[in-house]
Amino acid sequence: MFRKYKPAELDNLRAHPHRHWWSMVALFGVMISGISIDLNVPSLPAIAHYFDVEKGLVQLTITAYLFGMGFSQLLAGVVSDSVGRKRPFIIAIVFYIICSLLSPLSQNIYQLIALRFFQGMAVSVCSVSMRAIIPDLFEGTAFKKMASYMSIAWSIGPIVAPAIGGYLQAYFGWQGPFYFLAGYAASLLLLMVLFVPETLHRTSIFKLSHVIRNTKCMLSNKGYVLCMIYAGLLYSMLVLFGVACPFLIQNVLGYSAIDFGHIALLMGFAWLLGNSSSRLMLELSPHIKITVCFWLMFVTAAGMLICSFYVETNIYNIVIPIFFLIYLAAIIFPNYYAKAMTLFPEMSASANALMGSSFVICAGLVTILVSVFKMATQIPLSLIYMGLVSICMSIYYMTGKAKILEA
């Protein structure tokens, strides 16, 4: 693991004794995209106070990050398939570290928004490269298991990041999370440089026409497009909490940044628990599993909405229903994500990138919607969750339920 591998040793990566070690580093890298979103969430009210701006502008720092990450993933996928996994990652992670170190020095909110956009662009290359390593090393049943682990690793970010971010905010101010991100990225850079070889050996010539051709090919596949839509809507339910609730919980209900971090930790645990539950339900019919989950989500969202009109806003009316919504969404999410990855094995990085781009951009659009509302009560929050669930169910029943997963 500590030596440079010779080309002959890497001819059959899927049988290499160190492939599980390399995959662990890749899973560590997958976490960076989620951590980069949620670590700053407890600091959003403090950033608004520091720059003396409305909450909508501060929420745009999350939107900018998501858009930077989403739009650049398409190109990142083709670069990864053309140049390899390791070289683009190293360049991108260095750029990410620079953006993280410059963010605390921002003179106004617009500089911070711009740096977050560039940070998102950099992390997209990193995450695409890391996710593409998994199908390079595994196939068949082994890949399905690793895809589940990848989803769990990705969900660990939303679990630990807000809690860490709450303490960083309390003791170091809003600048603390950015320095933490720089240190995390530097550690990941060292692991990749020292231990992990290039896992792609069948490179293709990089051409813009390839990007357009591959994108058209994937978008012409109805099953892949449906997987994109579901993933975007389900992932938005997790991001929605992180963007809307810091102001509602801290400014309106009076909880501290550390308190919010602990609550967000619970929401991240809900996502991890849902992913784990999904893995335990692999033998269960997708139709039964997803139908039950969608109807439970609908009942939960409807109950949350009704309570928001008749019960005074409190922490329990927010946390309990959102916990169950995120848990149920996380049960469904890996099914569509894994299915999409199996549809185009010959261009796994590009397929991975387009899928990641779609659900991140969808989440970004939801954050714009959130910035329009004044979150003085839980009513706007309940309406948005109800809308997301209703859209999911409408598409589900209009397109033949879970048939795409059984194909």
C-alpha cells in the first residue's frame, strides 16, 4: 500500500488484494461533497449577522455551492473517463483547498457566494473521480454492495458535519468550518497521492462532442431520466432542512448553533438509517417497498402541514415529521441511484456525473424557493415538503410505479 504499483500489477484491478483499501479512500473522498454543504449550515445566521444581510442572500451561499457542483459534474465525468481518476482529483482538491482558505477572508457576502460556487465546481470533480473508482474496482453483486456503502459514506457527511459545524461556530465563529474543510481536503490529498494508483486504464479521447453525445444517449433513456428525477426530489428533502431550519430553529425558536448541530445530526442519522434499511431490504420487491414508503411520506407530510396551522410552532413539530420524511426518502434513494449506475457501465463516470448533477441542481432550485419564504413559522416549510412528496407520488403513479427497478 505504501509503494508505487507497477503497471503489470494493476492489469486486473477487480482481483487486486488492495482494492478494498483503495475503495475506503474513495469512500472517504465521497464524503467531502456532503460535508462541504452541511458543515456551514449552523453558521448561516451568524454569516447573515456578520455581513448584515438578509437570510435569503446567505442561503444563496448554499445555492451557489450546489449549482457549481451540479453544472460542472457533466464535464467532470467526461474528464475522468478521458484523463483518469487521480490527476483531475489532485488538481481539483488543491483548488478546493485554496477556495476554502479564501472564504473566511471575504469582504462581503457576494465574494463568499462566488467562492462557494468555485468550491462547488472543485468538489464536483473530486466526488465524480471518487465515485467512479468504485465501478473500476467492483462489478456484479460486489458493486451493488459497494454502491450501498458509497451511499452510506455520502450520507455520513450530513450526519457528522452539522454537529461539528455547530461547535466550530460556537468556538471559532463562522470562519472555523472553512478552515476545517481545508484541513480535511489536505488529508484526502495526501491519501490519494501516497496510496491510491490510477484505476482507469481504458481512457478515451476528450472531446466536447463526446460530452454532448453521451448526455444525449443517457437522457434518451427513460429509466435513467426517471432515476434522475426521483433522486433530485428525494435528496432535496435532506438539503431543505439544512437551508431553511437554521433560521427557524435558531432565530425564531431561540436555540443555539450547537443545539441546531445536534438536531441536524439527528437528521443525518435518519438518512443513514434509511440507507441501511434499504440495504437490508434488497430481497424485498421494489414495488412494495417504494409504494409503502411514498404513502407513509404522504401521510407524514400531510400531518405536518395540518399541525402547522393548528399547533404553535415548536421544535417537536419540526423535528419529528422531518426525521421520518428523510428516513423514508433515504430508503428509496439508493434504489434509483444504483439502478441508474447499472444502465451505462461503459461510461460509468459520465453516468455518475449526470446523475449527481441532476439531483444537486434540483436541490439548488429548492434552496432558491426557500430563500423567497420568510421562515417565521413552520407553515412554509410544511408546504414545501408536502409539495415535494406530492410531485414524487404523481410521477410514480403516472410512470408505472417501480417497473423501472424491476427491468
